Amino acid sequence: MGDLAVPGFYISFVSRFGFQNHTKKYYIMHLVSYLLSICLCIYVVSLGYGGQPALLYIVPALFSTTFILGGIRGEIGALFEGVEMEEFKKDVVDYSSHHEEDNSHELHEYRH
């Protein structure tokens, strides 16, 4: 899980952030960083030091890529804010203007 799924979710997040900001640099740079960190893990395992956890190589490689690229582009603050989920905005219903008596006919219809 730690070597594939969690970095995959993280790369998905930064690629969506890049898509929102009209650039593919985040996706491409993070894929390169992930590939290099996996190669480093394989190299260390081949030296005979045993299995290496994802936190030792993959996570620092991805985070440093995020901070370096975000710092160069001046988007560190926006990265911490995250991305907007536009597809969920259209499904949000504002119930603050409705009153309980307005919904009484809906409850009556539901019971029948």
C-alpha cells in the first residue's frame, strides 16, 4: 500500500491541482520523482540492506518535488488550500431558507 496506493493518491492530488492551474508540470515532475525514488529503493534492496519503507525514499522525494516546484511557481499557499471540487458544488443544497412547515406536504406525500 505504501509504495503504490498512497503515492498514487498524492500524485493524483497534485495533478488535479496542476490541471486546475492549467499546467502538466506537477504531474510530469511527480511521476519522474516517483520513478527515481522507486529506482533508489530497488538499488538499496539489491545492495542487501533489506526492504526499505516508502517513508524513507518515496515520500521525501514527492514532498520535496512539491515544495521545489510550488516554490518556483509561487503556489505553495495555493497547494495548502487544496483544489476545488466543482462536481460536488452543483449537488449542494442550501437548506437554510427552508422551514419545517414548508416540507410538511412532502412528508405527507411520503407516508401515502
